[in-house]
Amino acid sequence: MQTSKTSVIANKKIDNSKMIKASKIILDLQQELKKYINKGHGPFLAAIYDDDGNLIAKAANSVVNKTCSHNHAEMNAIKMAEKKLGTYDLSPYNLSIYVTSEPCMMCLGGIMWSGIKAVYYGVPSSRVTKITGFDEGFKPDWFKEFKKRGITVYGQIETDAGEKVLKDYVSQGHTVYKPKR
Ligand SMILES: [Zn+2]
């Protein structure tokens, strides 16, 4: 059940059973994310599943602890899935990526080139920036663009739980990285 006040937005109609499943996965990821943060990871977690509900890859943001600006959760999970399946094209596998927050501009590109078929995310970028100060980049009307490319998007799932994790990340004094300008 959707319990957050923010309503879900999408670029395609979704059936209720899929939404219930997505809410559960996102809530579990938000819960698990706290453990990753305690181990020095950034406050974002992504998981890739196939249609039968098998977990293919799961990874957190590791920009700071692995010193790489590309190491966003989505990019790490995609790299892991491609390595596991031995391919640079995930499209035959009909995979979905679930992310605790809306993908940034780099990760939108990463998702697009990977062949992933569906994106489910929690906290929207505008809220991520407002709460944490992380820069999510400039983004086109990506819901529409992804639809054209056959990628479905469901956003703002269980946002209250996600916002709480981000607020705690900031109040605990963890790093909010960005290049100096
Ligand atoms: Zn990203």
C-alpha cells in the first residue's frame, strides 16, 4: 500500500499488484540503506530484479568510500548486473531497477544504455536537493523520453520513508560531495 502523502507519478499505467510489490521493495531498500550509510556509503541504494522477482544486483553509492565520482548506486548496480550476466546489453532479460531516490542525469544515461526496461524510485530529485544539497544535474522531460524508448517509470514511491533516511544522513554529518565551482 502507498502510505506516503506524495502521490506516485508514472509514464505508463501500472497494475495494483505491481505497485504493492514496488512499495515493499522501495521500503526495504530505504531500511537497508541505513546499514550501508553506517559503513561509509552515500545515501542511495539501487537493486535490479527480473520479472520473476529474482534479485540480479544490489549496490549502494560509493563515491566517497571508493573515491570515484561515477559510483552512484544505479551505476554500481548496473555494472554488477552486466558482469553477473556477462553482457553489456540487459534488454533481453527484461529487468527493472528500484532506487531509493530519483536517478541523477548521469544515471538516467546509464539506465538508458544498459537496456533496463523499468525504473521505480522513491524520493524525487527536487526533494533530494532540498534536503541534502546534492546536485542532481539538469534533466529533460525524461519520463516522456524514456517512454519513447520503451522504458517505464514509476516515481515518488514511499517518499516519507526515503526523506527520513536523507534527513538523518545530513543531521548525522555525513559527506555531501560535489565539485567546487
Ligand atoms: Zn546518479
